[in-house]
Amino acid sequence: MIRVFSLPSHAAIERTSGVDFARVIQPMTHLNKLKDFDVTIYDPKLNKKMDWLKATADNDILHLNYTTNPWAFAIMGTMARKYDRKIVLDMDDALWDVLPDNTAYEVYKRDSEGIKNFTAICNEVDYITCTNRYLKNVIAHNSAKYPDKIKIFPNYIDLDLYKHRSPFKDELQIQLTHFGSSSHWVSLQDEEFAKAIDRIFREYPNVTFKTIGALLPKYKARWGMRYNHDFGDVDIYKWIKDKFPGFMDETDIIVAPLSVNVYNRSKSSIKFLEASSAKKPGVYQRIRQYEEVVEEGKNGFLAGTAEEWYQSIKKLVDDKALRWGMGQKAFETVEKDWTIQKNVKKYADFFNSLTKT
């Protein structure tokens, strides 16, 4: 039996963050269902005091996502070394290249105390897990970790939790939808994308655009009532259960522009996975993570220039059969290759290997 203590490092009593869920809680919950694993996931809602002495003494592996807290890590790390336990740290962002519009910029910007502490922690842990090969290279470049100590685990999705399948929306009114936090504001205001929406709006009076999680006054002034916004939820479970189904039901086409830079290249394709779980067709930025999951014209479209955004959205607006078929194909892609249930063995193999080194 392999015993794992897993810490969602951004955990809070009042909410569960998306990064904690996707990178720690979801995979470890499913790992715990396997017969050879006993996984304890720390839950702050139980309001129990963290006892690192007990956690390290009772477990073989300590698993957490990224943190900048030096004293807390020092306590955990000291106990881990005392009992000869492996420490695995997960990260899903190129924190060394955090963008100025990110709410965590002051914490992780170059030469900040936060990024220095974080780098020191990366150097100390035994292994780092991350979302993709691009991020793996970023980690190796900015830390003392050799590539063989960095393991890739893409984001996956649980279709039993993301269980809402939107009925096909066959109406004259067409809604384009983007969902994402404030860290996507700059990407959303990309002029190539905006020019395409300008053109779509001129040609199709029945098309509107809605952003969930971001209000952009620039677009309100530009497009008036054709542009609207709403809010998601800071708690991932409330988002999945209470907000996501309704937003997907009113959506015809998902759009996901993303500025092309080191930070964004290191992101995952989670938006495609979520939207596709509800059988929604989409147009996604022509960037590494979406190029890996989108089969052009079949389960989605890729776009980078104003012309590509325009042509892709236009095709979906004009052809309801294409919207339906692409949504179906997108769902089939996720169901076939991107569920946590079909990929949890990769985690099992990795954690099993740690106990043999």
C-alpha cells in the first residue's frame, strides 16, 4: 500500500480554487480509488490543525501544489527529510513569466521575494509535476531541476462531475461566449480578435458576445448591447454545479483568444475540456495547448489572425449542422482521451515508481 498525503496549497475554508481542484483534489481523489493507494487530501473545511510530523510519519509521499510560503515548506521539508519521504510539487503556470495583468503579479514578478522563495522550493523538492512539455522546459530553465525530475500530467476532466450536456440550441439568436478570470482580460482585448467580432457584428445582427468573469468597458463602449457579461464563482464546485450548466445552455459558440507569450504557452487546454463536456463547439487560439487537442474543422477551429477568427466564427454561425456536429465531436474527443478515469493509471505508475527509488 502506497500512502500519499496531498495538500491543496491554496485551500481555504470558504472556497475551493480551480487550480487546487484540477491539479490536486481531482487526480488524488481518483488515485485513492485504486486498491494499492491510500491518499489523504487535506481539507481546510474540517478546520483541523496541520500536523506535519504525523503526516510525514504516516505517509510515503507528500504531494502539494505550488507555494511561496518558506516557513511552512521548511517545517514540512524538515519532517520529510527526517523520515526519508519523497516530496512532489505540482505547478500549472510559468510563474517566472507571470503577466502584469495577473492578480498574483506582485507575488511572482521577477526578483520578488515570492519568486525567489518559490524557486528555492522547486530546487528542494524531489519531483515537479506540470501540465505540458513547454512548461517543463520553462521549469528546467528557471530552476535547478533536471528534466528527468519533471513529470508531465495534462489537465483531465471528470465527466461524472461535469455531467451537464447542453441540448442543442437551434435558435435565430447566436451567442458567442468566453469564460475565464481577470488574467484573460488582455487576451480578450486582442485587436485581431476584436476586429473579427466587429466584422461578425456588422454582417450578423443576430449575434451577441458574452464574457463570464470579465467586464470589459472597452467592449461595452464599442459594441453596446451586443456585448454583455456575467460572473462565475470563485468556488469551483459552485461553478460546476450552479453556474456552468446555465451559461452553456445559452451559448452557441465558445471563443477563447489567448495572447501568445511564454506564460500563456504554458497554460493547459482546460477551457476546451470544460466547453466540450457540454458539447459546445468552439474557436480557440492557435497556440500549442489547443493545437494538441483541436482537430481543425472537426472538433473545433483554431484562429490567430482577424481573418481566421472571422472565417471560423462565420462558418459556425452560418451552419447549425456544423455547430451540432462539432459539439458532438468535441465531446467524443474528451470522452475518449481526456477523462481522469482513463488517465489516473499514469499517476499510479508515477507514484509507484517513487517508492522504488
